[in-house]
Amino acid sequence: MLAVLAGRRSLAMAVDAATVRRIAHLARIAVADEEVEHLQGELNAILAFVEQLSEVDVAGVEPMTSVTPMAMKQRADVVTDGGIPDDIVRNAPAAEDHFFVVPKVVE
């Protein structure tokens, strides 16, 4: 389905009224019939903006973690018991041999 939005070039994907209703249903949002046309326009405007962003040349641009240059904090990838296994098991409603006891759910 192709659509032209306010003089912009056509979109490969545009939202129609049925799609608005389906999105509202999936999102569990009540949408009155008189709101559908307005939401359709808003969703199409968002899609047009996203399409416009895809035209930006980002070749050679490094990914960023922040707007200010910084190095990500790293820690050693080491498996530990957390240092407090007795405290953790003490919180369990039922424990046996330092393991949590849970109800059987599969025969």
C-alpha cells in the first residue's frame, strides 16, 4: 500500500485505518472510531520521519554510548557465589542442602 503524505514522496509502508485498529487492539488501547483518522495521520508522520532518518549517511560514524566521550566500565567476567550464599538461602521459604526447595510442577 502506498500513500502520499502532505506532498512528501510515497512511503513503502503506510498505515491505514484497519492497521490503526489492529495496533490499538494489540496494545489493548481503546480507540474511538472518530480518533482513527487522526491516529492514522500521526502514525504515518512517524513512519515518514523514520524513513527520512534512514537517508542519513552514517558511514564511518562510530557507535556512541553517550553524548560525551567515555569508556564503558568493565569488570572481570568471573562466576562467583555472590559472597553471601547463607544469607540468600536463609530467605527461601524452604531449603535443603543449601538449595531452594520448590514444588514439583512436572510429572
